[in-house]
Amino acid sequence: MAQVEWSYASRELRREWESTSLNYSRPWEEVEGDVRFGWEQGMSPEFDGADWPDVESELQRRWEETYPHSDHEDWRAVSEAIRLGFLRAKEMVS
């Protein structure tokens, strides 16, 4: 599996986020950490061959454990950003 550095991936992901309608709901500066969380999970060998529907509930559980005091956000607010990071990581390593 090829490793892709976050510094490279973040530029590509930011460009994609900002070119979609997702940017209108939340700017990149607010979602970068969530996208990175999804990207890091997608880069993990644990999820080799996994599709988003198969891992979403597990990633939700992990996100909620990692950010338990995230009063201003819930899964619905961050799931699109995490999904983007996860899916693009899978593409980058395939």
C-alpha cells in the first residue's frame, strides 16, 4: 500500500471541498480536521477493501470517542467531511 502524506492529500481534498456545494455549508477551515480523520481511517490497513456503508457506523463510534466533548457538532454535521476524506484515501492507495 502506498502511503500518501497528509500535506499532499490536504491540498487535493481542500480543492475538491471548495469546488462543491459542500463548501457552502461549512468552509474548509471548519472541516479540515474531520476530513483528516476520515482520510486517516481510509489509509488504515484495517479498512482495506472496505466501502463507506460498511464502515460508517464504526467511524461514527470512533469519531464520538475521539471528540466526546464536541458540543457544537454531531455526526450529521461532520459525516460528509469524514466520508470525503475516507473515500479519497481509498482512491489514493488503490
